[in-house]
Amino acid sequence: MNAYPRSPLDRLLEELEHAPDVAAMQATSERLRDHFRVAHLVYHWVSAAGDQYGCGTYDPVWVEHYLERDYLRIDPVIRGCYQRFHPVDWKTLDWSGKAARAFLKDALLHGLGNQGYSVPLRGPNGQFALFTVNHRCDDHAWRVFIETNRRDMILCAHYFNEKALEFEPDRAPAPSRQLSPREVDALTLLALGYGRAQVADTLSISEHTLRVYIESARFKLGAVNTVQAVSKAISQGLIVI
Amino acid sequence: MLRYLYADQLHIFPRLAESMFRDRACQFKSRLGWDVTVNEHGLEKDAYDALNPLYVIWEAPDGRHRGSMRFLPTTGRTMINEHFTDLLGGGTVESPLIWECTRFCLAREAESRIAAALMLGGGEIMRHFGVAHFAGVFDARMIRIYRMIGAAPEILGRQGTGRAAISVGLWDFSETARKVVARRAGVSPALSEHWFHRSFGADLGHMRLSA
């Protein structure tokens, strides 16, 4: 199989996946911040009732202050992401209101950077969360950062959310995510040591389509890369070799 | 021009929204004979329109719909995963990097370039929102249209034959495809980008994030 070496991000996502508790999630969020070389990285869960929890690298004083001031109600990032599913550059949000301007000033005073990128997340029963990367730099540098790291940030966001859903106290058991027969075929052939080109050829599909099967299977299995997807599929008895 | 609107923003453009749902009734019910629900006002809406999807809509100078399509992330509820898994041989498509594209609709009076313009809009979504692929359900007739505008999907699964065939397909969007589609649409990539940013607010100038 294509056992290309794991990237540093893969390792961090794997660590997140195995995090036994919120403290471990917190530790990984700090390492991820260092990985992206940014000022802050935050996962922020907002329940339907308005309860909040999360982890990340904002100053605890700011987090306390945010809760105390009930900033949830005026934070343009929350307002701008709540009914959306595309990632949002803070620059595109409406910061023009008086309350929003005061909020921003306060945030900057508490050590936040002027740039932000947030990925909205939705889980079962209207669950809502945000994954945010925050930094201090000029607009050009920020654009380059986003273009370089967009997909990695989206993947991180989903790993944080999957983990947080797992920690939810009265969570219904996750619906089993069935692999499609094509995904099973693809993982089986990879497990047998076929290269991607051979697998695609054997299944009479393009390598491009194969990539999609692998991508989807990987997400369903909560695997950070193909190698892990194959080993999880084997250990869960989803494929037999 | 292209507009990108979430369902909760459609009320800002009532004429555009209404003509879209009317054209959808015309295409899916009258012309294709799909088993869709048309309400007493002649509008075709389904359960997925209620999930606050994102629409890409071509608006004519008279403010009416000429073509549109609808997007939802595959990490949530989608038509493929709830109704068409048999086309995939069972199982589902789920990934934060794959969005579902459905209800690709062209108004009866739509010029041929509009299909390409919609594809161009789809390409903007991919580039700006980190989407790697679109997955969608479509019928045999659409395959010809997609091929014609230079954005043919890869077929993941198919059921039925001839005109009645329904397929699940997958798109990606290379920089080359973008140029081809832009040319067919008669829209410069710069204008397309401008429309995108206008919808998503990047050029509204209300950003005061300097420290």
C-alpha cells in the first residue's frame, strides 16, 4: 500500500483522536497552534441553550470575560457563522456596529490578533461549534496563510468536533457509518498492497474517483490517513484480507 | 449575474427566489416528470430547501432566475445519502471536503452560456471554501449538458438506462477547467470572482480589524 510517511499534521490529528479527555484536547490545540505558527487556535461549542465550552489558546482571562459579558450575543463571528457552513474569513464579517467595534477592541486588548478564520460545524440535533485560527499579521500574509492552510484547517475543525461530540454526556451512540461496497473494495485492495494506480485499474475507475472513495472512507472511519483507514477497517472487521 | 445565497437570504430577492422555485417545478415536474412536490403556488420545494442550503443563482437583468443549483455539506443530511445510496451500491458519501450539488436547473428561456456560468460559480465555491469535490444526482440529459460546458462529472453509480438513467457523479475543478468554463460562460474570471466576493462580503469595506 502507499505507506507514505505521516505528516506532522496527521500525527497531531491522531493525537487528537486518541485524546481521553478535554485536558488532552486542550494540549493538542496548543500543539496545533504551534504547528500552524499562529497566535491562537480555538474550538468553541455553543449548545442550543447557549451553554458554551471548548478548548484553545485564548487567555483564560479573555474566555472568562467573554462569558461574563455575554459576548456570544454580539460576537460578529458567531453571528456570521451560525447559519452558514462555509469557512469564514473574519474580514468578510460586519464589524461596523458600535457593540461589535467595542467587542473587537476588547478582544485585541486581551491578546487576540486582528485576523481570524472560522470553520462552522454542525452535529446531530442542531449542535453548533466553531473552529477558529486567529493571528496578527497584515492582509496579504493572512490571505497567503488561508490559501495554504484552508483544507488542513477544515479537517482540524471536523476532528475537534468529532471528539467533542464523543465527550457529550448523554450522547446517543453514533450511527454506524457504513462503508459503500466500492470503498470496501478500494481499502481491501490497498490493504493487499496494491498501488493506487493498480487499485483504480482493477476497479475500472480513475485515480481521481479512487481518491474520493478513500477520502470518504477515511472520514467515516475517523482516520487521519489512508494507512490508518485501512488498519481501522481491518480491525473493525469491515474488510477481510 | 451570479448570486450566492443561503436559503435564509432568499427573502431579500423575492422575485429571484420565486422564479427559481417556479422554474424548478417546470424543469423537474413538467419536463422531466420527476416525482417532486409542487405547492399550490406552482413552486417546487423539498425537505433539503428547509436545511438552509446555499444556492448559486443566475439572475437576469429583469431580476428573475435563469439557472441555479443547490449545495449542502455531505457531513450533514444530503439527498444522496438519504435516497440514492443504492446508486452507490449501498453506503454513503461523507467528507468535510465534499459538498452535495442538487437541483441543477435551467429556466426554459435560459441562454446556453448560463449552464457554464453556474459551473463557474461552483468552481468559485471550491476555490474559496476548500471544497475538493461536488457530488450530485442527475439524469441522462444533464450528462450531455455538463459535457458540453466542459465540466463532465465522473459517474460513481448509475441506475436505469437511456433517458431514464439516474446517476451519482462527482466533480472537481482544475484551473484549466475554470478557464474553459469561463470562456463558455462569457464571463471573465475576474468578474466571476467579483460576484463571489460581493455575495460573501469581502469587498463591503466594513472591515476594521487593524489593531
